[in-house]
Amino acid sequence: MTRLIQRTTAAAGLFGCLLVALCLMTAVDGMFNGTLAQNVRPPENAVTSGAPPPRPQTAPDQGGNYDKELWGELRRGAKGTVSIPDKQAGILVDSSGETWRALRNGPLPTYGAYALGGMLGLLVLFYLIRGRIRISQGPAGTTIERFTDFERMGHWLLAVSFIILALTGLNVLYGRYVLLPVMGKEAFAAMSEIAKWLHNYVSLAFAVGLVMTFVTWVWYNFPHPRDLIWFLKGGGVIGSAHPPAKKFNAGQKILFWLVMLGGVSLILSGLQLLLPNQFPFFAKTFAFLNGFGFDLPTELTANQEQQLAASWHGIVALFLTVVIIAHIYIGSVGMEGAFDAMGTGEVDVNWAKEHHSLWAEEELAQKGSASGGTAARPAPAE
Ligand code: HEM
């Protein structure tokens, strides 16, 4: 009965998430067919079908003749006419800004919403098909230590700061379409100001959490041939096999490296956004990548550096958020006994034997010999 209630509540929660995702997607859809479409709506007298209307040769409201060639030259950088050292100051019409704006208001939020909604949908589906992954032997009633206080502190610092950064970042991308109509301008502006402040400063906590988790866990996350077997056997998530694993299995190792590389990339691109025009990270990265056969531009203007930083920051953040949603699912609702590892630091012995058999064997043997045969502790009373 309790199981049924737990399952129904969890399914309702996941459905809720799916609904939120659908609202988000509808809002994004509306955003492109509504707000943005209005922005680019042709003037009243424009011809809307057939051949495009001829471009006017004069711009009466700008009070002069429209010289197509002159403006074309200026837009292309007026090659040969600017010889001042500051290349950025020599750009009169920066077309790259328009390209960036189109990405920032178009594919980035659209595909981001599809990815977030898609992941939530997949998890609901997975839950309905597979249900909660149970300890197949049932709980043993005795526990062993899985993570020390320091490990858990690092994890929760990283997790809480990431969640705050993700929510405040999503507000930058989707807030005006999803929350503004509900909250009204005044409240939304006040909330966004606080959110932006949080986003800037919580990034420091995220960086500290990232370093703490890196130094404590990197030793357990180097690849090993057994990781391949873990994948081939579906990792105990697809199917019912429990492939052997040490402290972290192959899936966890991938998560670890995604979080580390994605985290560092977010911190660096975030720094570039926080202190504009100080760090030409992209030109340097492109020059480095060109050494591996790429052909990327290495002469970037200050504006292009900032545009790349903003786009990259958004892409990596959305990607990592999608991955972390799956991680949160499996670490809480998705698997019986998993949350205890980060909650109390102690896991049930049978859970340990099923999901991390090699690690459990080692721990039980080591601690058993150290304590004269009593490795596991009785589970605390509920
Ligand atoms: C409410 C949110 C979260 C919950 C409930 C949660 C839960 C867990 C649990 C239970 C574990 C241990 C798994 C085991 O014992 O094998 C774990 C590990 C880990 N968590 Fe989280 N976590 C959350 C958020 C996050 C966030 C936001 C990040 C990173 C941005 C993160 C990164 C990691 C990493 C790198 C590991 C080690 C590898 C792994 O076990 O997958 N977690 N988490």
C-alpha cells in the first residue's frame, strides 16, 4: 500500500514537471509566433507575397540618401580604411551582433526548451515503464559509510549552487515569456534583479563546490575496461543485471567528467560575461584547436568574443541542466536507497552489494578486519 502511495505521488510529481515543461514549450512557441514575429513584422504597406519589395534608395526618416554601396562597405568592415590600433573601434556596423541576436532569441531557447521538456518526458516514461529501481534482495537493515561529511558537503554545495544558477539562468532565457505575463512588470523586474545578483555571486560557491568534489572524487573516476562491461549490460538501469562496479560506475564517471568540464567551461565563459572585454578566451581556444586540424577564426573582435561567450555559456548550461535533471531523478525518486548516500552518508549493505559490488566487498573486508569482524552498522531506527 505504502509502495502504491509512493509510486502514485512520485508519478504525480513527474507529471507536474512534464506539465511545466509543456507550458515552457508552449510559451517558447508563442514567443516566436508572437512577440518575436511582431518585432520583425513587415510595415503595413509591405508586399507580403511574391517577390520581395524593392529596397528604398532613400531613408526619409534618417534625413539623407541611402547609399547601398557605402553602407555595404561599412558593414563589411570598410577594409583598408581603418588603421587605428583598436580594431573594435574601427567597426562602424557590426553584423555579427545580428547573427548572435538571432541565435540568442531563436534556436537557443527553442531547442533548450525541447531538450528540457524531452528529458522530463523521458523520465516520466521511464518511471511508468520501469518503476522505482528496488533493492532486489530487499534492504539488509545494516549500513556502511558511503560518503564522508566532507564529500557530502562538497556535493551539496555544488548541487544547491547549481540549482540556484540553473533557475536564475533559466529566468534570463525564459523569464520574460513565462513569468512576466503572470507576475506583471514591476514584480518581474524586482525578482529578476535579485535573480541576476544571485546568479553572479552564487557562481563563487559553485566554483568552490566544483573544486571540492574534484579533489575528493577524481581518483575514483578514471576509466577502466570494466566500464565497458557496465555499459554493455545496461548498467543495472536497463534490464535487471547488476554489473560490477567500484565506488563509481561507468555512468557516474561520465556524469563526473561532464560536470567537471562543463562546470569549468561555465565558470570561464561566465567570467568573460561578468568582466567584458578582459579575457579573449575564444581566440586562444580556437588557436589551440587549430593545432588539431580545425580551421577556426583566431582574429576575433571584442564583440565577437562576448557573443561567443554568451552563446557558449547558454548552450553548456542548458546541456548540463538536462543531464542533471536525470541525475536528480536517479538519485532520489528513481532508485531505492540511493538518496541515503548523500542524505546520511550511509547506505544499506544490500544496496551497496548490488550497485557497487567491488567497492562494497573492499569496504566490508577492510572495515571488518579493522573492527574485528563488524563492518556494517545496524540501520538507524525510522
Ligand atoms: C537535489 C539534487 C540532487 C540530488 C538528490 C543528488 C543526489 C546524489 C546522490 C544520491 C549521489 C550519490 C550516488 C551514489 O551513492 O552512488 C550523487 C552523486 C553525485 N552528484 Fe548529485 N544530487 C543532486 C544534485 C547534483 C548536482 C546539481 C550536481 C552537479 C552540478 C551533482 C553532481 C553529482 C556528482 C558529480 C556525483 C558523483 C557521481 C555520481 O554519483 O553520479 N548532483 N548525487
